Amino acid sequence: MSVVRAAAVPLQAHSGPGVSEAPPPVLIQGGMGVGVSGWRLARAVARAGQLGVVSGTALDVTLARRLQRGDPGGDLRRALACFPAPALAERVLSRYFVPGGIAPDVPYRPVPRLGLRPNRARDELAVVANFAEVFLAKQGHDGPIGINYLEKIQLATPAAVYGAILAGADYVLMGAGIPAEIPSLLDAFVAHRPAEITVAVAGADDTRHTIGLDPAALLPRPAEPLRRPDLLAIVSSHVLAAYLARSPRTRPDGFVLETPVAGGHSAPPRGRLRLDQDGEPVYGPRDEADTGKVAALGLPFWLAGGYGTSDGLARALAAGATGIQVGSAFALCRESGLDDELRRRLLRQAAGGALEVRNDPRASPTGFPFKVAHVPGTVSESGVYAQRPRLCDLGYLRTPYVKPEGAIGYRCPAEPVGTYARKGRPAEEAAGRQCLCNGLTAAIGLGQHRSDGYHEPALLTLGQDTAFLHGLPGDHSAADVVDHILLGPPT
């Protein structure tokens, strides 16, 4: 199970905060789903001169499953051969790589679940997986590469971020929460110092729980300082942007300002939740971010959610933005990590005006509204949802909580209802919840095959505005998207 050892990637010299003197990109390719924004997509966008972004969500499980499938093409083994601690990479390969790949009906070997207790194998897998994804995205060009994380998945953040920094990530983007501790985390890790972040634990009162990483435990040899990536905080309000910008300890290097029509999770409406006749959250004037107030903070910002056209870019620039973030157009391009059959079905439905994307207030275990694309055969169908056995075996969206006896437990509204209720929460909170972890993993062709023969169905998400398709080729590439936005549609 060993690999041909290539020269380890050299650790980069520290050049101070920021990416360098390069101007900020006009287009940011969104970091989408589990593996939708994979290294091939990010690399294609960066080759076109814009910011390519890989999704940092669940890279440990996607790396492990791709290795178990035999790593077709050998790309992951090529990346791991350049990891600066060869013995660590070899341990990951020995655990998960299967020459020739497992049989189609064989279940994938599980990976260590996230938790507050230290777990060296879990940290090694996360560091290596994030390194490999960024490393591959950066090959063959000199464009910028970023990686997108969710603040909601705090337990994964330290090890994942360090792996991305080791590979030379130019940007870290973080949403789904308040990334107030990430600037300090980046500062520490580029100097290979230990660092930790606070983890929200339900019922913990004033007790502070943390998760961290000591780089010296992974790279015992002395190492040169690394280059610090820029941090872009993904926010939905000027109030949160102002809060983060007020102190050097919390200030990011820029913002991505999302509207509620962007794909994936969106912030809930401010105030009391109201639903329209279709059961979707109702947003009002209080939910509209003031771009003037964001511009006054003096940091670059990009607008996202319904801006993925040349007209959208013009509107963003007129509002004082540096540019735009585009997700759905890239999610449907040829380099997307989506299972190709599912991608083509989404394209056909969207092009024919038959694609329904619902902002479901209950689908996500996080409690945030989540865009669910309704495609036959996926979890969006009530029959498919009803047939799926409820279980939580990946656990990225589990919430730590304090048990009555004081120990730490973990619960998720997508787990079996009775199990969730026994953990101290009302059973009705679990109604309608979908397992995003398994559904989004299945959407990129890595769904689990259960030992009883059940195969996890896919869950698809997309933005609600598909106007970007007008003028694009029927089966478009990432470069087509960039040209379509920067140059405008053909005349």
C-alpha cells in the first residue's frame, strides 16, 4: 500500500498577512456542498484567472472513500506523496487505500467521528485530506485557490485549516456562523504554534470547551513559517460584518455578503419566523444587508446569491463591491464534483424551467433554512425520504451537549427520533429533518452502501435563481462561466 515517494512540497516562506500584492479577484467560485467544489473545479477557475475554491466540508470521508475505491488516476496518492510528513501520509494510505478498489456493494470503512476528545488518527486524516485537496487544486497554474469551511462544524476546523495552510491555500472562506476566532487560528498555524477555538456546547453554562491542534505533534521537525491565507467571512448582514471588523482579533480580510437566494444554507429571517403559502421563510427589509455600511468598513467585499451574470456583476460593482461570488453556475459545469448523471438532470430541469428549488426551513439539522432541489429519485421525494432509515453515522452536524451527569454527549435532529428525544430534546424538532451528511456525499457518487443492501440516496442543493443559464452552452465549462460573466453574453 505504499506509494512512490516524490519530493515533499516545500514549506512556503511567510510574507506577512495576506496573499501577496496580487489584486483581489473579481469572481469567487463558491465552495459548495461535500465535494461539489472539488479540486478539478477550483483548478479550472483559477486557470481562468479567478478565485477557485474547494469545499472543505467532510474532506476526511471523501478522501478515505476515494482511496477505498482505488484512487483511479492516482491523483490522491500523488498529492500524499508530497505531504511534508511522509510517515503520516503513509499511515493514512495504509488505513484506507485499496488497490483496485472495493467491490460496488461493499460498505466503505468508516472514519473517526468528530468529537471533543483528542484523536490522533482523526487529526491525521483531516490534515492530509485538506492538504491533498488544496495541493491538487494548485497544480499547473499560478492562480489563487481558496477553501471554504462552515463555522457550524467547529470540531473539524483546526486540523482541516492546518492541512490547507500546509498546501499553500491563498484564501480561507468561512460562513454558517461567526468566525471570530479564525484570524487568531491562522496567525498561530502559519507559525506552527498550537491553537484552539471555542466549541459551542449546549448546556455548558460558563464552562469553555475547546478543540485544537498542536502542529509539532504532526510535523516534529523544525519548520519555516508559512504564508498566511486571507480570511473572507461569509455573512448575510452588515451588522455582523461590523461586529467582526471592529477588532484586529476578529477582523477578516474581507467579506462575502450573501442574499437568501444563494444555494445551500441561508440565514433565517430576522425576527419571528413567518412562512409563505409554499412553506418557505419570508424575508423582508430587515434581512437586506446595507452594502454602503459594509463598504464603509474599508474591507473588500463580494456579493453572492443571484449575482451570477454580467448584469449581476455590474450591479455589484456599482454597489461598491470588489466583485461577486458565483455558485450554481459552477455547480452545473463539466468540472463540477456532482455525480455527472445528477448534474445533467439538474441542467435539463433548469433549462426547461421545470426545476424547483425550495428554501426548506426544516430540512437541515442545523435549524438554518436549506435549499433543496427537487429531483426524482433523491431525498427531495417524500417516498424516498420515508424509506430511508434514520441514522447519524457521519455526524458532521452533531451538536455537543452536557448530559445530566455532566458528561459530553452528541445529538442530531436527523438521527432516529426516539434517540434524539432521549437526549433531552422535543421529538417534534426532528420532524422532517434530512441527513445532509449522507445525502450530499451521495450527490458526488460516494454514497454509503449499507451491509443490508441499502444505498444512500442523494440530496441536491442549488441556488433559487437560475437566470445564469441564459447564454451559456448546453453543457458548459468553468471557463464558459467566467467568460459569460466577465465578457457578457454573445451579441
